[in-house]
Amino acid sequence: MGLIVQKFGGTSVGSVEKILNVAYRVIEEKQRGHDVVVVVSAMGKSTDSLVALAKEITEQPSSREMDMLLTTGEQVTISLLTMALQNKGYDAVSYTGWQAGIETENIHGNARITNIDTAKLKERLNEGKIAVVAGFQGVTAEGEITTLGRGGSDTTAVALAAALKADKCDIYTDVPGVFTTDPRYVKTARKLAGISYDEMLELANLGAGVLHPRAVEFAKNYQVPLEVRSSTEKEAGTLIEEESSMEQNLIVRGIAFEDQITRVTVCGLASGLTTLSTIFTTLAKQNINVDIIIQSVTGTSKTSISFSVKTEDLKRTVEVLEEYKDALDYEQIETENRLAKVSIVGSGMISNPGVAAEMFAVLAEKNIQVKMVSTSEIKVSTVVNEGDMVKAVEALHDAFELSKQTAVI
């Protein structure tokens, strides 16, 4: 007998019928003899509806009141699921994030978990009860309600699994697992039997939406085995652990991509030792996430810095650079939008040189121009024209033979 944490996302609890289906999945684990903690998101698009209601009142609602509003969505789900379990004869009790002991930093809208007091949950589990916990939310030391930002319910589930020393955390979604790439775009994409924390963290950071990076980071830090599974189909999902024992002969494990990328070039910077730190410290203080960075130095003791940002952050990025123009001492700013980032990920790259060269050769053969490049031990990211994104992903997926089933070692 072990402890299982199950997480069900918004699409999995989007209607009463789906909530009843979730109840059956919870009961199945309970019948296997496990203790069960269930973490749920708000139903379907209810969070979007709450945001829309706020916007009808004001275009700039306070972050504190938005947290107060948005946390009601998960409270609806936990109560309905608990009722469903009780109606089927199972002793269940629901908890908001703060009732479950989830303490966060004092930031509204995107707080990080700082501590979890598990005493209450452990007491209920020892009594044989099923605990149903609202994801995405917590409370500060001062008693202020907070939310955990995008993907917050994933983070809640993994954090609870770590704090409770659960045997496993199952993430139930509307897809049956982690695929070699997004099957909505590439029909030959294949579900992976297993993947490492590091590979999943890279894929999540690079645009794969099946898991939030913060949740994967939590799982890696506390060695929580994760499985991404279908909430409707009874089949094995994708197991995420320290070193995947499956798919070992794949050099590239997956391909991630995201559109709406913009390249920003700051021209005519002085070539001083502190130039790089000054410009990126300035942007970081304004919470602007910078991705791929390229520096070009000319013979005139001037330098240019190019970096990529999400297009939604472009306006703010330019405003910050212009505000600090005197301090940064540059000549002009150039931008190029309608770009996309395409990345290959795989731990096999560490011991297999030439993977990046093969990637560039494949893209060149398809007449796809590479505008920026970034590498790590297990990933190569390229920035290409947005119109070439899907073509690039399809070509790379074929070239690295990701659609082929590999032998389990």
C-alpha cells in the first residue's frame, strides 16, 4: 500500500459527467489499497470566465482581488468531486490550498510555494479518507490568498507529493502522455514510454505545454516519479524520472516549438566589460525574460546585442531600453517579429557529436533560414521564420526518426 497523488486539469473536470469520471479514477486507486490525495483545477474555461467578469468591472483589477476571485474556481471543483466520491460511498474531504497547509511567498498572481504543513492532510489520510485539494492556490504567512500562476495545479500536485513523500504523482490530462512533438501539428508524433526530468524540463521550458516547468523542477529536486496519463483512456502514460530506463537508444527524445517570438537588436553599444551585465540586469529588474542571446563586436569598439523575447513582451522591452538609453549608451534598437523557436532535446546529444550539424543540414535542405542559435548539453534551439515553423518540426522529426518505436532496454 502506497500514497498516490493524482492531478486532474480543467478539461478533465469540465462538466459534471467528467467529474464523475474522475471520481471513478480516484476510486480505482483507492480500491488498489492506496492512500489518495487528489488535486484539481477549475472546471473547463471557468477561470477565463472569471477573468472576463473582472474585465467588465475594470481593465486593471488589483492583483490581490484577482487572486481572491480566481481561487473560487477550484473551490467549485473540489466540492463537487468530494460530493461525487461521498455519493459512491467513499469518505472524502475537500480542502482549499490554504486549508491544506500550502504557504507561499507574498506575491499575487505568480507566487512560489515556500512551505507545506502536511499535518492536517496526514491526519485525514491516516483516518482512511480521500483528500481533495484545490490546485493553483496558497496563502502567505500574513494570511493573504495567492495563486501560483500558469500551470499552478501541476505545481501544487508535485509539491504535495514531495511534502507527503508520495510513491508517485499522476498528472491526468486530455492527452495520453508526452509525445515526441505536438501531435496536433505532426501526425507521426509518438507517445514516449519514458523521459528524464532534465529532458522534460527542457521541453517544458521550450514550449511543450503538457507540464509546467516549475512542476518538473519540483519533481526533479525532490525525486518525485511523475506519470503523465490520459484522464479518459486506461493506458500507461509517460513516466518521468531521473534516468529513463526506456527509449534509451534515442539521441533526440523530442522536439518543442513556439511561435510569436521577436528578435531585438541593440546596436552601437560600447564594448565594455560591463555592457552585457548592464543591459540584461536592467531587463531582469523589469521581469522581462530574455532567451537566445548573440553578441557581435565590430572593429570600431562598438558591439551589438541580439536577443529573443516573446512578442507579447516586445512593447515593454523597447520601453525599458528607451527609458535607460543614457545609462546603456546605445545608438538604436532594431526588431524583427513573426519568428518562431524550434528546439531538439535529448540526453543522447552529450555523447553523440554532430547532432547540431545534422539539424542545420536538415533545415538548409528545406531552405529554412536559421536566424539565431542556442545550445546546451541536451538541446539545440534555433529561431526561424514563423511560416517555416511546422515545416522545420516535420523535417527534424523525420530526420531523427522519432516516429519509430524504440526497443525498451
